[in-house]
Amino acid sequence: MQTGQAKPLLRALAGEALSPPPWWLMRQAGRYLPEYREVRARARDFVELCLTPELAAELTLQPIRRYGMHGAILFSDILMLPYALGQKLAFHEGEGPVLERIEDPAAVGKLDARRIASALDPVFETARRVRGGLDPRTTLIGFAGAPWTVATYMVEGGGSRDFRRVKSWAYRDPQGFDALIDLLADATIEYLTGQIGAGVEVVQLFDSWAGTLPEPAFVRWVIEPTRRIVAALKVRFAGCPIIGFPRGAGMLHERYLRDTGVDGIGIDTAVPPGYAHRTLQPLGTVQGNLDPVLLLVGGAALEEAVRGLRQMLGAGPYIFNLGHGVLPETPAENVQALARLLSEPVLAQPMDA
Amino acid sequence: MQTGQAKPLLRALAGEALSPPPWWLMRQAGRYLPEYREVRARARDFVELCLTPELAAELTLQPIRRYGMHGAILFSDILMLPYALGQKLAFHEGEGPVLERIEDPAAVGKLDARRIASALDPVFETARRVRGGLDPRTTLIGFAGAPWTVATYMVEGGGSRDFRRVKSWAYRDPQGFDALIDLLADATIEYLTGQIGAGVEVVQLFDSWAGTLPEPAFVRWVIEPTRRIVAALKVRFAGCPIIGFPRGAGMLHERYLRDTGVDGIGIDTAVPPGYAHRTLQPLGTVQGNLDPVLLLVGGAALEEAVRGLRQMLGAGPYIFNLGHGVLPETPAENVQALARLLSEPVLAQPMDA
């Protein structure tokens, strides 16, 4: 399908098969870059870093300058949304985020969705600054956490191994939990509306913990709110493609892609490329899924894996990415090697096994 | 299929659809039981607990006395294998296991597979004691970690978020890493041979981290060693069924079940029961997959979920279980409620959607 779009990432999201494929990397701005660490040191903490447009814009652009990815993703964090709603948030070095815990519908009632536009205006300002400085082939990507994943952090008070608190609430009082999910969906619509208004051209919804839910809960708290967010954004901005990333969704990727209305789907490292080729590409654009450890290792293993992905997925609409974020220990030169590998010609030869 | 086997768990593993289904729970012996905590206090540490047959046998039987599960699983830990091979191991309360790290083929060469039989004889003695005391409808289940999962702990030195060390080794030096996997497969064959010789009637291979690998690595380090273990055990003990539990395997469950030769497959919470009914039950017995948090929550949510699983999976060969281990915070009375729910008549009505 030819769409007349000039930017490779937008063409892929409109359904075109491109060779070489457009690419970007989750966490492409980050600690593996020396110039990141220098800018990071100029903010008191991580929240300040995300909410200082000058610094966040610089961090967004750093990997593009080095490697020329086709997508520049706003430097921010999915927890800026609960922060903007009024939830206390801190990032402790090496330990992950810590949030004041939300434990019941009464606590949900205290969250103030009207604060989104003002509290997150620095993110919109970052978008405006970056968009102005991008070359014409690079696409500005905005993002938010999907409601289920953001809710896990809000209720657990941080990361979790068993999601005991958030699932207990959801299973015990599904209507009460719906109120939290609904509020997050509404806030996410406002947040992404602000981002798109500020120049973002594609948005990605990160649902990092989608794969922890049994099917009925996945339908109710992953698919439904995502569908609602996508529908609202499509009414306001028909031309802005949306990528969903339901990490760990396994056999539910197909249903997610069919039922939510997203244009593209991010796939994690465990998804077999052959399945993505046969089952997902006929329904939408596929994005992924190199193991981040292969980027860390580099060399022949990286070459072989990148070639394999391009062979299997390159005949359909495809955006190259990792299956998870860049690891902080990744050598910067391996990303350079990846950029070179991605620019080489590779014949797409999907095997319909 | 009628097999003449008297024990429900063995009949289900031979392909029979039983109503009510046989059941047991991963981590059914554990901290949620007051009588567990009492016995736990009698050992200096967790390793001693696993290797003291009197205590381990008592812990194995505790949940059976209370709830009458159809399967009694040996009280032990998958890390007893590296411990027996000579790797230092400690369990720190609330922090998970800590192992001396194995970093290269030279370190693999120092592991002594000949120690398995003697170092793990206490586990075999536990099996002999338990088997003697089981009523005729209860099946004794032995287990081991699958080589990939055991290797992750051995190389990372404990649990991991990104499996950076173990995957780096595997990707950089696949032949060298094969040597570790091969040694673990051989040791696992010896270990399970000892368990079966001591009276174990079914074995389960726990591959808790199977779902972290991309497809080619999954084939090489999950499917291949599992296939080899299953083939060796089937030669020695044709009548001992084997259950594989490749947690997080997503779309690769089907290939795992086809290619490894296991009789049954454990499915985690994220696997849709409809997929298991349509795709896995025609190939083998399915075991799973109630969310452990539903057992913690109890009440109407538990009832509805248990009924749903039995409706979808009860028409084929099925063993009821959780999708992951019992959570320590689970109220003991909820397990009693589950036992009651499982004994009620439910009409299997799989929907072939």
C-alpha cells in the first residue's frame, strides 16, 4: 500500500512493507549513552529530569544524533501520569519507583484528573521543542502507560512480583477497580491529546504487565480501556497512528490487535516471529522483538538474529525494535553496528511453516 | 480412554477426562499453613529442611491431610540439584536464593555430577517415607527444575529481572553454554531416576523462565534438553508420566508439547483456557491455571473462575492446579473452599469459539 507519507515510520504504520524497515528502540535514550549520564546529572531527581523541557528534549534527541533512528520517543516515564494526578512519586537509584499506595475507591476519588493539562505541560513543551528540531524523516513518538499497567504501580506502590494487592482489589471489587481504570483511561486520553496537540505524530501505549492477567481480566482491564482510549483519540486525531504493547500477552496478542483498534502492535522477545508474520501482520503493523541481551552481546549472534527478524517480518508492515528496553550495560558501539545491519539489504523470506 | 489405573491423577495423565478433575496445587506445602511454620522452625535453614527426610516427609503430607489433594508433591526445591553438584547455596529469609555464580565452561567442569545420588539420597528417602503413608487414591509427584531455569539461577547467582548474564553467555558462546545445559540434563535424569526408584509416580519439570527466551533459544535450551530428559526417563520407566511446565511459553506451548514428549503440560495464568482446550488437550493432558490471587481472594470470584476452568477444560484430560504457586498470604480456609468447589458436579461445556 502506498500512502504518500514521507516518513518511513508513518508509512510502515499505514501498512507499507519497507526495506530496510524503519526502526527505533525502547529506552533508546538512557544510561548506556555517556552523554545521557552527563545531562542526567543536571537534574536533582528523575521526576525533575522528565519535567524540565530543556533536558528532556536534549535526551530525546541524543540517540537520533548518534544513530539516526526513524522514531524519536519523548523522554519521560509512564508514572508521570499518576504524579500529575496527585500521587506522591520518587525514584530511588537502582531500586525502581516508589509511590504512595492507592488502596480503595476513596483514594481514587482524591486523584484530580483536572491537573493533567497543567502538571504535564512540561511534557508538551518538550514535544514542541523536539518536533521543531527533527529532520524530515524522523517521527516524534509520544507515549503513556496503559491503565492496567499504571494501576499496578499505583496500587502496589511500585514494582511487584505477584501483583497481589492490585489483583486482590480487582477480583474482590471489580466495579470499584473499574473506577480507577476508567479514571486512568480518561486521564490518558487527555494526556495523549496534549502530546499530539504539541506535535507528537505517533503514540505508544505501554502495557508492560498485560501478561499477568487471566483472559477475562485481560479483556476487562487491558483490552477494554485500550479500545476506549484508541476510539477517543481516533475521533480527535484520525491521522495519528497508535501502537499498543501488551507485553507477555501470549495467545491474546491476536485478540488485542483485533479488538482494540490499534494500528500497530509491539511484540516482546518471546513472541515467535513466524506467528507474528502469519497472525498479526495481516491485522496490523508489527513492531519488535530483538532480545535486548543480543544488543548487549553484539557480534555474530546479533547479526544472525537481526537478519532472521527481517527475513521473517520484512515482507509485511514492520518496524524494527527490541522486545524490551535497551539494557544500561549495552555498549554504545553495538547500537551503531545495529544501525549498519539495519541499513543493509535483506531479502524478506517468510517461512509459512 | 479407560486405563484401569485407580488413581485419578494417573488416569488423567493417561488421557481420561474425569469429573470432578483430580487436583493439586503448586506450593501446596508452605507458609500459608500454620503447621508448616511449626515444622519449618525445626530446621536451621531451608536447605537443611529439604534434606531432612523426617521434616520434608511431614511437610509433603500436611496439605494432603487437610485438603485431600490427589497429588502429593515432594517437599524440596529446584536448587537442590546445583547444591548437589557442589555449588554453594543459601536462602535468605524474604530475599530468595543466593548461589555462588557459575560464569564459564571452566566452572562447569568443576561441578561433580557423580555426587547426585549420594547428596540427594535424603530426597529419595523422603519419597520412600511419603509413599508408604499415602492413601491409595493419592499420587506421589516428584520434580526437578528444567535445565534452562536451573541454569539461570546458577549463572545469575539467584533470581534475575533481565537474565543478562545467563543469556549473554548463551548467545556469545552457545557451544560452551550447551555444556552446562547438557550436564544439567544428565544430572536431572539421574536425579529423577532416583526419585522414581524411591516411589515417585509422576514427575514435573519446572521451567519457570522458559518464557524469557526468543524462539531459536527456546528450541535449543528449553525443548531440546526437556526432550532428552523425557526420552531417557521413558526408556527406564515407561509407565511414569511426565508433566512439563514451560511458564510464559505463550505461542510456543503447542510446539513444546508436540516436541518434548511430555504427557502433560502445566499452563500459567495467562494462557486462555479456550486455547488450551482447542490446541493442547488434543495433544496431552492440561494442568492449571487458576490465578493464585483468586485463591487468596476467595468468595464469588474464586467460585466463578473455578467453574469457568472446569467448564472449558473438563471435557478433556485435565488436572486442576494454579497457574503459579500458592501465595504465602493465602487464607487456609480458601483452600478448603476450593476443595469443596472441586468436588461439586460441573457440566463441561467447552466453547469452540
